Amino acid sequence: MDFEQIRKYWEERAASDSSAQSTTHDYFMREIEYRVLNDAIERHRPSTVIDIGCGDAWTTVRLATACQAIRFLGCDYSETMVKNARANLAAAGIANLTISQHDVLNHIQGKFDMACTVRCLINLPDWESQKRAIKHIYDSLNVGGIYVMIENFIEGHDNFNRVREAFDLPSIPVREHNFFFKHEQLLSYLSDKFEVVNDINISSSYYLVSRVIYSKICQERKSLPDYFDEHHRYAAALPFCGEYGPVRMICLKR
């Protein structure tokens, strides 16, 4: 998909779903993402945080509710996602979060102690657009500021598909609105801008259980997988290990 087709996809998805599954059907992967973001905030203690591509702000609202001494800004380029995010914010009744409409390919106003993206930049159509977005995120940070990048990478995606194939399960394709990062290419681009504080595959253990073991059980039982099955819930609590899932958290310091 090109840029406008991807934007349209998210507008239509936001219009049809305002639940906790609006940006991914995988509820427990969102739980993992929330947990590592909350840990990063507790570790680095920023005064200001911007969540870029916040979607419906389901995660942003939870973070702001848990950390009410911190000022949060959530932004997204989808008008309908922003509308849903503001509704979620109003329901939470907190005063330390603001929601705005913004495209990460445009300059970000203001300076922040921490920025985060969660499966946001993979919705840009190509590497050149992703580099432009990262430069804008870099420019939005105070010196010493932290960028928590939670995005999908093709290497981990290919690895877990090889395991699926070994279990006679079909490969899972990259969705047409996604453009996954290449790990070494990204690190090379980041090297003159950021210090890498942490670089962890946060989906590997989870994917081995949910996308291999549980999927094989469903295949043998001839049943459809359920994202709320206990295999997902228990897998989300496992320690991180291995390189068998697409989602990484890279914590970067300007």
C-alpha cells in the first residue's frame, strides 16, 4: 500500500472498532507492550512523554493514569483514531494527557524527555519515510532524552515462520499495510544519533507459544485460534528470550 492507502486503512479500522483490539487483534501483545513501556518510564523518570502514533490511546491512557506526575501527549495521523482517543481520555478522567492529530512525517512541535512508538513506523510505506520519521522523533527529544521504539522486524518474523513450517503450519505473511524494519540497517542509521540502551525481542517467547504451540493445538483440534485463549495470557507472562517473533523494543538515548 502507498501512504494514503495505509491512512485510509486505519481510518476505516478506527471507524469500525474502538475496543482494545482496534490497533491489533492481539490483546496480550498489547499487554506486553504496555508493561515494557511502563518499566521504561519507571526506570528513566521523564517529566514529559510523547506517544507518536498512539491510535485510540488505549495504552497511552493507561500509562498516564499510572504516572499522573508526568505530562503526556498522544498523537496520531488518523482523524477517527484521534476522536476515539479523546473519548477514551474523557472516560478516564485524567488531566495529564493531551491528544492531538499529527503526522510523524511532519516536524514535531515541542521538546520531550521521552518519545515512544508502538508499531507506528511500520505503517509507513518505505525505508526513506521511516528514516524521516525517526529524524523528527530525534529532533523532538531533549539532549539525554529517551526514545522507546517498539516496532516489527523482518528477521524475527522470518525466524518464527521457519519454526511454524517445522510444525507443518503455514507461514504468516507480513500484512500489506506494514513495512517491517531490517535490524542491522536500522542500527546503522541510528548509530550517529542515539546510544542503544536496550535492544530486546519482546515477542519471541510469546510467539513460540501463541503462534506455534497453540496454533498447532488448534490445527489438530480443527478449531479457530482465539486471541483471548489462556495460552496467550500465560505466554504474555513469560520472560523474554530468543529471536522468534517480530516485535522488538529498542531503547535509545539521544
